[in-house]
Amino acid sequence: MIVFDLETTGLPKAEGSDLDMQPKIIEFGAIKLNENLEEIDRLSFLCNPGHPLDPVITKITKIKDDMLIDQKPFIAHYQDLCSFFLGQETLCAHNLSFDRKILRFELERMDKLTKFPWPPNHICTVEIGQSVWGKMRKLGEMYYDVTGKQHLKAHRSVEDVNATIEILRWFKEKSHI
């Protein structure tokens, strides 16, 4: 299983909008887990989106333009990403539809969408949480409910992946997955 999270240049535009107007990935984080939800590998990187960040994005993520200026664009990480995803059975994220959509935009820009080794199964902690608590919950709220701790480093990819893994372990312990 791969649990992943992205930080981006913004929110997706309306369906059918020009692909160049869609958000870009500025940070990718993923942890590969075994069947016991124990870490076996990880991949993380920052990406230069090719333009300055909106100040709102910097405020949310704490990622600044000077952190990205010397980073490679997303396309430079494609082979590592494929190697990491290859052979995995399940893809998981908090609000999976958002992260998957942004990753698809990047793959479409590179004309690699159909070549990417997508895992066939999907787990979205928002969807599972909705069945558990009866409403959609933010990652920090879920994390607090299952650990009793604040999610202090929210909106950084690996930190959000770690929080999602704690939630997954709790879901498994309580037989929700």
C-alpha cells in the first residue's frame, strides 16, 4: 500500500479548464506500507512549479519560493515515482480524489497518464471517516480524535502522510478497514 499526499499551487479549476491553468505539485510525499501497516519505503521531494507561489499557498504550506527555486520540475521525478508505485495494490490518501486529480494533471502534462502504474485499489480516509463519524472531517480533526494529539505540521506532505497512517491504523484496529 502507498499512502501519499501532495502540496500544490492551488485548487483545481473547473472541469474542462486548460491543463496549463490547473495546479501543479510543489511537494510530494509517500510512504509504502506492508500488510501490517508498517513502513517499508518512502519517497518525498519538492518541485519547482516554474512560477512564484501565491502568498496564500505559502501561508498554508510554509513552502516558500526560495525553497523551490533550485528544485527540479515534477517531470524530473517521473521514473522514481513509477518505480515506487510499480506493483503496489492499494493507493491511499486523505481526500484521495483531490490528490489523485492533481497527480493526473501532472501526468497528463507529460503525456504519461496511461503509462503510469496506478494501484488498482483505493482507500480514502475522508470516505471511511464519513461512515465512522457521519460527516466529512479534516485530517487534523481525525488525527486528534484517534491520537489525542494536535497535527502541528499540517500541509507538509510527509507529515500529512504520517497522520493519515495513524488514522489508517486506528481504522484497522476498530475494523473499519
